[in-house]
Amino acid sequence: MIEEELLEQVAKVLKVPVEAIKNFDTEQAIHNINNNFHDNSIQNQFNPLEKIIEMYEQKIVALYERLLKEKEEKISLMEKINAVNK
């Protein structure tokens, strides 16, 4: 059995009532986690990893487009130089 004073300190740190710790039921906690895991509200939450991947893909596309533009500019410049030299 845990001392009442220590239990109160733990409850204060966890920001829960002492009764929540005293009445904690492992089976009920597992049940709540399992039910909430499949809840749409959790599934629809912001996923930071997906956002990072999306931003990365946008950067790759922007870089690719910039490289293509530079390539086209170089080809155009070379064609002008060749036309002058003929």
C-alpha cells in the first residue's frame, strides 16, 4: 500500500484526482485505449510525419522544375551561340 502523502504528490504531478489512482482498473484502461485507437477523432488528427513527407515532396518538385528551367535556359543560350558562330 502506498502512503497517502506520496499518493497525493503523484496525483498532483499527474494532474489527476487521488481517486483516479486509487480506483485505477487496468482492464478498463486497456478497453478505453483500444476503443479510442480506432475512433475517427484520433485517426483524423494531424500526422506530423505525413506533413513532413508532403513538404519534402513539394521541395523535390520545386527543385526539379528549377533544374529543368535552368537546363532549358542553357540549351537556348547554346543555340544562340551556335547560330552566331555559323
